[in-house]
Amino acid sequence: DSGVTQTPKHLITATGQRVTLRCSPRSGDLSVYWYQQSLDQGLQFLIQYYNGEERAKGNILERFSAQQFPDLHSELNLSSLELGDSALYFCASSVEGQLNTEAFFGQGTRLTVV
Amino acid sequence: EDQVTQSPEALRLQEGESSSLNCSYTVSGLRGLFWYRQDPGKGPEFLFTLYSAGEEKEKERLKATLTKKESFLHITAPKPEDSATYLCAVHRIEDSSYKLIFGSGTRLLVRP
């Protein structure tokens, strides 16, 4: 157990809908990272938050957004969902904003868009 | 363009048959190279971080090495429980951002 908690574990929704994925980082970790893993793209970095503020953006679509709350948990919002958004979404956390130290991953949320 | 390439895509070994996985990279400003293990349907599990050429790290049957252009994950006398996908990722500083660039992984199957 990495200490990073993601909910829900599975999510099935229809095209055009909006969903929210939740992540609780390890105790003491200030940074949260979101990744998308699909069969054809591998693990793709989406966005990073550090202590409540956006720190870095990767290949995140405009339909997607995220935030980190004062208690350091984070939410990833996916809207106007398309079939191609079906993937595993992972959250990772690390102690600081830098990835010099290891990042620990949650078990992921499997999103299926039908 | 930053790129991380892992080979082979898949590897089948007999229990006890040692081998190596390769991760080659072309990035500027490399800050670190990470190895992760991922079991099906699970999140990546951290194994090693390497920061500079010549560095080596070991953990049980695994040993990771780093050169200026590639990293190797050596598996000595593997067991069936070592079966997993092994992911390599690089960390570079791009402007003020920090992100991991992952390779596509090597799927390892160790047969008893």
C-alpha cells in the first residue's frame, strides 16, 4: 500500500457526461500529480499541484481540470467525456514539489466511457 | 523532442534465467531516471532512482545502472513473482515544471 488513496476505483459513464476523480496523498506529501494511462499512449503526465497551487501542466485537455484543496486532497474533473477518455487515471504524491524524491502512486481509477 | 524508449516490449524468461531490460532516453537537462514496477490493474510501484552516469542501485534480484544515454535493469535469477511490467521514466526540468516522461514499458513473464 503506497498510502495514496484514489476513489472511485471504477467508473462507467456515458459520452458527454462529467465526472470527478478524487485523490488523497500520503500523509505529509504536499505535491499531487495526475497521470492518464491508456493502452496506446502509456502513462501521460496531466497536471501537478503543490500545496494548493498549480505547479506544472502536461498533456491535459481543456475539458479536464483539477484542483488541490487546503487539506491537500485533489480532484480531477473530466467533462464532455468522449470514448477516447476511457483510461486508467493515476494520482501520485511526493513530499516536495520536485521529483528528485520518489513519487508514490495510488491504485488508480478505471474510467470507462460508453 | 524528449523521448524514452524501452526494449524489449515483452520478455519471457524461465525461472532462474537472468536478463536485462533497456531504457534509452534523449532528454535535455536530465535530473533523474526512475524505474517502476506495475502489476496489472495496479499503480506503478517505485523501485529505483538514478541521478548520474555510473550510478548503480540494487534491490533483491534487481540492479539498475545508468549511463549518459541509457539505463539497464538487470534481473538475476528471476522468480515467477517478478512477472510484471517494468516502467522507466525520466525527470527533467522544463521551465519551472517537474514531470516524469514514461517509456512504454517492458512486460516481463517469468515461467516456473
